[in-house]
Amino acid sequence: ENYKPRIDIDPSWEMVELGKVCEKITDGSHYSPETTDSGYPYITVKDLRDGTIDFENCKKIDDKHYKDLLKNGCKPLINDILFSKDGTVGKTALVTFDKKFVVLSSLAIVRPDLEKVSEKYLYFLMSTDCFINKAIDNKTGVAIKRIVLKTLKTIQIPLPPLEIQHQIVAQIEKEQQLVNANKQLIDLFEKKIKDR
């Protein structure tokens, strides 16, 4: 439950601002459209769980509102990273599929420049305690603590060569497979204990 990806930083790696390795850093809708029982998914911070997006229980909006938000750039694309910047800071999800959905302004849409940074490396990096703590240290606001996009863009991140980024991703994915296998093992033994 406490597992989080960790990246051991080599001091020789270049440190760059997040905005310098991204094509775009924006956020979702700044107004809350009326929600409906069916329609297009409308994702907020509460819909991000363990690196995934909960489309089952999220709110929905109608065609007109969806098209408005689409025009305003509130739809993430494949390889975009969602990062919660209001309230609970640091929930992340990597968009690995093409689906019609839009996000609220509490989520930043981070679009990596794939010639400079691997989307998975950046996703894992933005999920680390180190990055999240840097973001939290830069929170502003009185009523609702939030990170402004301008600040998010200036957070310094380590940028190893692409080849090393891919090695780091492979290592973290291996760790995650072990974590998931252990989760299944725990479930299995809890069931056995219950049955007993």
C-alpha cells in the first residue's frame, strides 16, 4: 500500500524546468458544467486512483458542454500526464488510450515533448514523493491550496539521457509487477484465512 516509485538521481544528470521538456502544460475547465446521468466522462481529482482514472463512478456531461470543453483544450491526449494541483496535490495518471473525456481545472494536463523525455519516465517522476513535495512547497491560496501552472512549469526535474530513462522505466515496471503479485498473494491468503 505504501509503494511509490523511487528514482535514484545521479548528480551528473542535467536539471531542467518541467516546462522545458513539455509541449504543453495546461489545465481543465475553469467552470463546472451541469452534469447528467449519461454522456461524456468529466474527470476530477477524486476520479484518480492508484495511477488510474475511474470512469465508472465519475460525473458525466452532455454533448454541448463536451464540445465546448473540447474547444478549450480540456481533453487529454494519449501520453499526457494528469497531475492533481488543487486540494490533494500529487495524484497522477498516464493517459495510455484514446477516449472521449474532459477534465476539470483541478487537474493539470502535462504533455511531454517525446524527443526530450519519455512519457512513462515523466509520469513515474511526477509520482515520486520528491516531486510531489516540491509541488506542495509551492502551493498558494488561502481557502483552497493549489499549485498555479506557472509554478508547476518551473519545478526542476532530473533529465537523464533517453536511454537511461527507458532503463529506469523498465526497473520501476518490474517493481510494480512484484507489488501487484504481492497484492494478489495477500488477497489469496486473506480468503484462505476467512475460509478456514
